[in-house]
Amino acid sequence: MTTGQRIDLIITLFVRLFIAGVFGFAAFMKLKSNDATQAFAESIRSFKILSPIDHEHLVVVSSFAVPWAEAICAALILIGLWTRAAAFVMLGAVGVFIAAIASVIARDMNVSCGCFGEFNFPCDNPIGTCHLWRNGVLAAGCLFLLIRGGGRLSFDRLLAPSKGDPDLDPEPASTLRAKPAPTARPASVDPDRPIALSSPPTGEMSADQPPKPRWD
């Protein structure tokens, strides 16, 4: 393994552990109790994006679907299984969070973020620019995993060894020596076997054939 491959392995593994840890913690803080789930639903209502009369069912579904999606994707990213698919789902969720936060800031609303329950490090409530930067970092991590995949230390790499990834080769293809082409061996000639004389080409005369007479 070259130095560049080691650096790539360390960076990819660090991003995977970071993203899995953040979303796993966020899911735990929302699902640890019924009160935590209800507090997250109230946080969704406080954004005033969904109507409490017409879209209350979406609020209830989101209060359960979002944390469970975070938990499942965090587990998949942690072990490196279906890493790109899980990162794509989380990237879409973070994109929705960023749009909702930008909407709150644009309307100058005093809203608390319930993404991590009562834990809001490094950003304090109410929602502000810091929350945009926090979600931007998470979006960048998800995008990195979407492009790069799970890396060498992942189940994705173990389950797909036939793709010809250079990281899987014990030695780079450029360092492999080309095998010389086998040389043709001359056919053995039996000295006791008579050699057949080939007939002369059409239109040519052999040395044993007399010349034809000319009539001019």
C-alpha cells in the first residue's frame, strides 16, 4: 500500500465514523423516549412550513421517519455497507434541513432546533447562521462518501472484489512486468525422410523442363 492509499484510507474512515456518529447520536436523541419524539414533532411544527391543519399527518410521519432513517443510514455508513446509497439519503435529508433553516432565518423567526434533542453543540438556540454551517459540514461529508464510497475498510469493498479497483490489487498494474511472448520453436527435421519438392509456380519453368520452341 502506497502512502497516498494510506492517507485515503484514513480520511475515508474518519469521514465515515464522523458522519455515522453524528447521525446515530441525532437518531438516539430523538428516539430515546416518547417525550423526545414528541419534542422533535413540536420542533417541526415550530418551523411553520407544514400547515398544522392540512399537513399534521406529515408532521407525525416525519417525527418517526426522520430519526429511523438517520439510525439505519448511520449503521450502514459505520460498517461501510451500501455506503453511497446511505450517504445519498442523508445528503437529501441535510438538504431539506438547510432549506428549512434558511427559511426560518429569512423570516426572522425565533425557533429552536430539535435535530439533536436538548443537545445543540456547537450551535446554541435559536436557529441562526451557525446551524447552516453545521449542516453544510454534514452535507460535505455525505457528498464525500457519495463520491468516494466506503473505502478499503468496508463491506462494500469485500462484497465487490471483481470491479478491478486498484486499491484491491496487491501490486499496481504499472509495476507488473510484462511477460515476454513465447518464441516459436523450429520444427524438427528428420534426416532420413525425403524432402518433397514443390511444383514450380504457374507461368514459370523449372530448371529440368526444356524451353518451349518459338515459331516466330
